[in-house]
Amino acid sequence: MGKLLVFSLLVLASLRSASTEEKFIKEGGSVDLDLRPIPSERITIIQWKFQESILAEWVKDVVPLTHNRDNITLNIVSGRLSMEKMTKEEAGVYSVEVNNNEQKVTYNVLVIKDVPKPDIWISSVSFSDESDQCTRTVKGTPPGLDPSLTAGKSGMESGKSRGET
């Protein structure tokens, strides 16, 4: 019973010490993934993985720097993995091992479409003598958005005090 409790506590502690950081990247954009924490000793072995498959690796004096994508760069001094021209297919979980030690931080890279600036117009403004509030109705739809998604909506309303802009 005591050994089971100690084992359970060790598993719980290891789960708490690992974390996943989300990175939102615009489609076609770039991202840098850094080592955390920064190793105290010089890097002699580094291996970045994407979805559990080896993406880039280097072993000093044994394996030259290799990677399986044209749009990545691996800095063997800092351990930084830089990726450019990101696509939806490259979205997913990235992890790294340094000097045969798995790093505590993994990255969940999410590649999203660029959100266009919506066309917005003010359709009415009303004031009341009984209140220091005014009502402003604003309507807008981002270009390319399916109009059925906004059907039946009357726009946004926001209250502002008189004199505010």
C-alpha cells in the first residue's frame, strides 16, 4: 500500500511539472519554439518531435543537423526551432529532448486563418433627457462570413455617457 501511494504521488508530481503552451499562428506566418527551461549545460544532443515523429535532430560529432521540412531552422546552440510559412498541416503538438532529457514544456501550435477587419457602421444613436446614457447601435459583418450566421441579429448595442467618444 505504501509503495502504491508513493508511486501515485510521483506520477501526479510528474504530470503537474509538465505543461503545454498554446501558440496561435496566422496561416503563412512564422513561429519560434524555445527550450524551457534553458539547459544549464551545453547542448550535445537535441531532438524536436512533431506528433511523436522526429522533426529535427542533431547529435554532436555523430549525427549532422537533419530535419524533414524545408521551412524550419534549428539553432544547435540555443535549441530554438524556427518555422516559417506555416500551414494547417503543421498544426499540432511539438516536443523536444535535450541531452537525452525530455523538456517539461510542449507546444500546441494552432494555425489559424487571418481574420479580416470587419466593415462596421453606426445605424442609430439615441439620447434621453432622463438619463446620462446614450444608446448606439453598431452593425457589421466580417468579409467572407456566411450571412446566415448573423441572420436575425440586430447588431451590438453599447451604452456610453454623454460626451464620451
